[in-house]
Amino acid sequence: MAQEYWRWSEENWINPDLKDWRGALLTAGVDIGSTSTQAVLMADKKLLSYASIRTGSNSRDSAVNAMNRVLELTGIKREEIAFTVGTGYGRVNVPFADKTVTEITCHARGANFIYGPSVRTILDMGGQDCKAIHCDEKGKVRSFMMNDKCAAGTGRGMEVIADLLGVPIEEIGERSFQADQIPKPITSQCVVFAKTEVGHLMREGWTKEQVLAAYCQAMADRVARLLERSGMEQDFAITGGIAKNVGVVRRVEKLLGVTALKGDYDSQIAGALGGALMAYDLLEKRNRRKQR
């Protein structure tokens, strides 16, 4: 079987410090992105468990598979979960969701949990688009701007380049800093044309590391322009899979003169995490209406 250079490692996690959660109010969030799907389970708004998997050809199955991993980790049955929110690109395809909420709302809320209430600007670097989100101290969205012209400036574009060069995607960031000389950045925002540019650079004799540096720099340039147009505010955090690529993150930080906040949890779960927090709030609101 050929190596899949584009594939990020899938992840399952349960909170080792949260022992006494039986009897707690359980809420869940499922974020179906274009390239990955996350499921998060919370107990009384404390993070209990999450799973991150590759989004398959069927969004519904991806939602079920991600949630099943969380349930297997905890031993919880799905009917024990009081409320579930579906979010992300495929949010309407979460078959067990009680409500759907936009990924912009959920990423802001999740980033507030991961990075703290000081966060004001969030860069969500997803599989098919990038979003600059501005929020308040409670993680409520105040404004946002999206760049979705093409996948060259997103996670999917990075996957295509990883496969083209035969470099594992998890190594791209570090290897991009091993270049002693860098060609001009990749200018195309279309993945097809970006591949052509990469092929041209390789034929000219540039190394893989040098080409990766050019691609990471081009992505950082586009992201920085998006943030500048939207109005950069401190503090700054990054969510999504590209947040794991230091080749892009460090270059964005250098261009903007900022340092992105570091969190204790996987940056990819922000959307699902926000969904689980929204689920708690929506359940409380529903219960208050019943009591009137």
C-alpha cells in the first residue's frame, strides 16, 4: 500500500484528571469539516473526551464514527448525552444532533475555552477555507472575514503538496526551516496551478525543503493579509489543522509581529468543543422555558 503523505494522525483522548463525572450533565459537539471530523464530550462543561478522525466520503458516517470513538473511550451510551450540537461544513449531516450551529460561532466559543477569555482574534485555518474571527471575552462573535477563493491557502492545499513532494504532512513545518535559500513564494491561489508552480521549481533544481519554505511563506502571506484586512486585535489564537504546522504559524507571527497563544488541547477540536459548550447553554435555555 502506498504511503499516504497527506494524512494527519487521528487522535483519541480522555481526560485523565476528570475522575468523578458520573451523574454530571453530558453534552457533545460534533464538527464535520471538509477534511477532518471531531467529536467532543463534556461533563458539566469540563472536557471529558474527544476524537479526531479523517472525514470520509459520507459525512453522516464520519459523525457516527467520531462519536462512537468517544463513547468507547468513556463507556457512555449515546442516550446518556443530554444534548448534542452539530457544526462545521457538514453539520446538517450529524444524525443525532439536537441542534446545528455555525462553525464560526463554535470556533470562537471553543477558542475562548482553550486559550482563555483574553482572546480577541482567532484565525481558523480549515481544510477548505480560512476565517478571521473577532470575539469578546465570553467567546461571542463580534465580526468575521472569510477567504475561500481556493484551497491553495488551506489545509487541503497543504495535503496536496505533501503528496506531490512525498513529504509526510506532519514534517512539512519543520522541514520548511531547513532551507538555506528560498525561491519566490508560490503565487497561485488555485491548487492545480500551485502544483504546476511546485513542479516547475523542482525541475529548476530547488530542494523539497526549499519548495516547502516557498509554499509555507505563500500561505502565511495570504493569511496575514486576511488578518490585516479584518483588523488585528490582541490576544491572538489559531484553530484548525494548520495550527499544527509551525512552518506557517511562525511565518504568520513574524509577518504580524505577534505570538499566537498556546493551549493545552488540540487546536483542531475548537469547533466541536464550542459545539459541546453551546449544547450546554441551549439545554439550559430550553429547561428555563419549560419552567415558566
